Amino acid sequence: MEAVQVVWFKRDLRVEDHAPLVAAARRGPVLPLYIVEPGLMRRPDYGPAHWTFVRESLRELRASLAALGQPLLVRVGEATKTLAALHDAAPFAALWAHEETGLAWSFARDRAVRAWARERGIPFTELPQHGVVRGYAARHPTRTAWPARWEARMRGPALAPPVALRPVPGLAPGSLPTHQQLGLPPDDRAERQAGGAAAGLALRDAFLGGGAAGYRRSMSGPNTAPDACSRLSPHLAWGTVSLRALVLATRKSSVVTRQSSEGTLPLLDDAFAAQPPQLNAPATDDRRLTTDDFPRDLAAFESRLHWHCHFMQKLEDAGRIERESLVAPFDELRAVELDLWRGGPDRAERLAAWRAGRTGYPLIDACARALRGTGWLPFRMRALLVSFAAHDLWLPWQDFSDGLARLWLDYEPGIHLCQVQMRSGVTAGDALRLYNPTKGATDHDPAGRFIRRWVPELRRVPLPYLHQPWTLPPEEGASVGCLIGRDYPLPIVEHEAASRAAREAIGLFRRRPDVIVATREARERHSDPRRDPARPDAAARRRAKGQLSLF
């Protein structure tokens, strides 16, 4: 048998714009491979929803590769042992894969595979998949050069899939195991977002073809965001859609919009600078498309594609943030309990109430339950949920990070870790993000539709009491079948007191000399240069200010 070019698929489940697949196909017969790794699935950040999405995507990927001439091989086991067995059956000429920015587990696995290939004299080539630059921190002390590198990576054209793949006979494709076979709990979400490249490309085309209208105004609210947002985040996380191809398609859509509109519309950057996205504006159902707004909506969307890689680059450059705060001294902060909690529910009780959606704050509880039911929330609700856990409940981010990761369908480790830490106030940012859950409810769910859907105990509570159910008189509660303290809990903590205590503790901690030094070093090392307040470009500063929330 002729030696084969093995393409190892991981978080890149597509055939379009797939550099390893294209490179391998130019050199000989291709053996596409996906390894189902039980060790990965036993990790605390891996959940059943992830495998549902991946399994659907693998089924479609197998069909796409079969149409080119060689179906996807699926094997279950540890990576080096699986590769060794496959090498015995079909000797490798080379091994190809995309670079992966993951956690210590996947980094160790990739190192083991590189060592295995080196010992056998098998060339192993890992190619970049998006804008994350491997080894950047070793060559650059700051992020100054990074935006240009990102832009260079995003330039097209996107790679077309090979016209055909030479088949490799004699190897069974292998089955796609079920959740039960892998020892995973069942995926019991109430709503599921379909996996696979076809679903991702359909979302992309619908969003860029007009669905992005009103994106900036409507992406925060829990009622409007499911339709206003692209919903492409899981497809980017698992690689069914290429980020570079998405950037190029977004820019093409903007050009077409400008050319087809009456008069001259501003370019993306100019439009965004002239009117930055109103990230804190209350949600609205008004999503009417106007020629003035649509380019700005596309610009806001493209900015998030940049920040997607910006946050992943932080994990690439500082793998320690998997378990350690970006500003490391902050790990000491929540080791000391606030006076507010002495004698009250301990951390385990607070964490359990937050996870179950039983905190007594309707919007917090609705978000927690909606996340379990769908695997997705809009960025503002994600920020609110994390901020409440970190500040109101005074929980270290390490206590709840893995639990959230298991639930997010769009879990991308670098983005997730940075956002959880940012909302917990342990990064180098100046702003302290403490959100008022009652104000958030009145701003973003004024009619209570989202709350009533996900917190059925409150479904019949009159609107004047819905956002603050602890004010519901017992006699009225009895008439609607909701006694506060029995059918729905009293608030686990008084928000104003918790917020004040958290601000004071964090403010005092930030004044410690070692914290000041560590914060300055982290800012110099990891901040995007577009956020440099010393720059004279005021438009760039306004752009950056509006882009800090990738959620």
C-alpha cells in the first residue's frame, strides 16, 4: 500500500478553507481521521451537548469527504495509540493538522503526538487555522504587531476543498459512538442548535444577507438576541465554519450593501467610529433594515471576529490562565470570605443555588435555566450571570468556570477563560463590571417574557412584582400560587450590600503594591494596542471601548 497523507481533524470539522486537507491532497492519497478521545470527554469542561454537536458535524463531514473520494475514518482511543495502530495498517507519508489553542490536556496530547511522529520519522505539520499566532509571545514583548498579523491571516481567498481525494482501500470507516457508549450523560436540552457545516453556512448567509440588521441594538436582550445574533459561535468553536472565510464574507457583504444602496455609505471603520455600538442600550424589537445601520451592524460583527482571536491569543501566550488569574495575585482575593457571608450560606450552597437557578433573582435564575436548556445566552446575560457569581456570591471564578464550560455549546477555552476572568475582575482591565440583576431585568426583559418562560414558578406573578418577587404580598402570592420563600426562594443575598462589599474589597486589594505591578505587566503584555489610551486616534479608542464584550 502506498504511504498515505493523514489529515487529523480536531476542532476544524469542515472541508472548506481547510489548509491541511488541501496540502495533503496535493501530495498523495489522503486518509482523513477523527479520534474520539475518552480522556477529553472525561474532563470537567466537556459536556454532552458538545458531543451532540460534534457527532452531527462528523456525520456531515464524513459524507462530504466521501463525495470527494475518501470517507472520514473515526477511531476511539488515546491519540498516539490510535495513530500507531493506524500506521501499522496504512503507513504514513506525513501527518497534517491545524494548530489548536486549548488547555493543558490538549497541549500535552499534541506534544505526545509530535514526539511519536518524530520517533518514527513521520513529518507532522500543524498549520494555523485563524488569527492566533503560535509562539508570538516568545518573539514579541507586547501586542503591538499582532493586529497586522491577524489582518494578514484574514486576507483571502479562502481555500476551496480538493476536487477529489484518492481513496485508501481496506480500512473500515468506523462508527460514531453514542453518548451512552462514551459514558456521557444524555443531552437533555430543551432546544438544540444543529451541527455541521451546512447549518453553519446557512446561518452565515442568512445573517450577512440581511439578518444582521439591528444587530447592535438587539444583541443584548434575551428576547431579541436569539434572532438578532448570527448564532455562528458554536460553528466557529468547533470549526464547521472557517473564521477567515467568515471575515471575508462579512467584508464582501458590506461592499455589496454599499454598492447597492443609494448614495455613498461610509466604510466599515468610518461607520463604526462615527457611531459605536450601544452595548448598554435596552433591548428593542425594532430591527428594521436601513442603509445607514446595516454597515454599522456588520462592522460591529466583524469587530467581534477580531476579538475572538484576541482572547484566544491570551491563552496561547499564557497557558497558566487555565487555572490562574491573568493578574495572579487576585487568586488570593476570594480566599478570604466577606463579612457579609459570615454565618450565611457557605460557598458550596451559594454555588449550588446559582447553578440551579434558585438565587431569588428572576433574571439570574432565568439565565441559569436557559443555559441548561439551550446551551446559549447573549453576551449581556452571560456577563450578568458571571458577575453575580463572582461579586454578589463572592465565588472564585475557578469554582464555576468548568461548570459553565460544560454547558456552553460554543465553548472555546481561550474566549471562555478570558471572559470569565474579566467579569470576575481579575484581569488587567480598569473597569469593574458589577451588574444590578433587577435593573438588568427591567432594561432587557421589561415585559418579563424571558423570565416567565424559564422560571415557571413566577409565570402568574403580576408584572409590578415580577422583577422583585420578594415584594409580592403573601395574599397576592397565594392567589397566583406563588408564595415567596416556599415556591420561589427569597434573594440569597441583598444585591446592594453585596455589590458595595465587593467593590470595597476589590478596590482595597488593587492598591497593594504587588497587585499594581502585576496588573501593569499584564496590561503591557496582553492589551490590544487599539486600546492604548495614549494613542491620538480617538475613533480607534471609541471602537475599542465598544468591543470589550465578545459574549
